[in-house]
Amino acid sequence: MSSEFTNNQIEKLGNAIIYLSKRVGEFNKTKILKLLFILEEASIKLFGNPFFGFDFQLWKYGPVLNDVYIDLTEEEIFLLKDYIKRAPYNKDEFIANAEFNDDEFSDNDIYLMDKIVEFARHKTATDLVKHTHGENSLWRKSAIKNGVLEILEKQKKSSTNYLIDFSLLFEDDSFLKEKFENSRDNQQFINHLKR
């Protein structure tokens, strides 16, 4: 997938972050990155379609949406500046910079975000890292598949260019795997047309 985001993708990403920020308490960079991944994974599991259609990289503390990581790490927010800003009371936390706009969201999207809020409301960023790195997690399965689990766990490397392989969610179901791959191909084509 191209690393350039469409305006619609940025709007959906930014508004999803606004929606989550107003409902899950502490909202730092790690928590944002984990929630975006959990949202993507849950959408694929439940509906067979990506929520965003982004590539998440396999890092030590990943999965990571690289451009969002960079944006939230820099002193000045660029990509998401119309949606969030640093909290005045803590530069490591973020707050909404606008009101939520649901134009990019289906009823299923809102339902899914509510479920993610319910799941994450009382969890810390550390809790979410443990969740995304669990025994049967996509992070772990992708790390094993790419032969980097040991170097990531032993902190011999903090990031890789490998991607989280969402098709591993459907290892035992070729029908759902094909449906997901077709859905992803269609989304990439649509995104290409919107550029």
C-alpha cells in the first residue's frame, strides 16, 4: 500500500482518534497506536473488512502505524493537526482539537468503536501492549512468520519493515481469508482513485 494517505483516510483516522480520545481516559501516543491497531484487527475479524486499510509495521512495541507514530512523536503535529493536540497539562498526552464528525463512518464502524471503548476504557497503554503481544496475537504470529520474534523480544532490534499479516487471522478459513484479501485489494484500488 502507498504510504500517502487520501483526505478521506485522514478524516476517518482523525475522527476515530477524536471519538476514542473522548471516551477512554488517558490518551498518550502508545495508547493511540494500540487502539488504532485493535480497531483494525477487530474490524477484520468481525466484518472481514479493514477499518482503515493501513499497513501496521512489526516493531518491538508494535504494531505501529508508522506515519502516526512519527506525527505523535514530533514536537509539532502535522498529519493529525486538525483533529488532536498535545494536552496543556501533559505534553505526552493528547486531546481532541475538534468535534467528532461521523461522515466517514458506517453504523458498523460506530458499533465497533463503542466496543473498543468498552474494552479499553480502564486499560493503560501498558495493558494494551500486553494485549497486542499475547501468545496468539497477530504481532507474535507475524514476528514468528518473519523470523524476528527473538530479536524483537531480546531488544536486539526495535523496529522492522515487516508488516502485520492480517490474513493470519484466517489461517484455518480459506473463504474468510479470500474475502479479506479481496476487500483489501478493493480498498487499495478505491484509495488510488481518490488521490
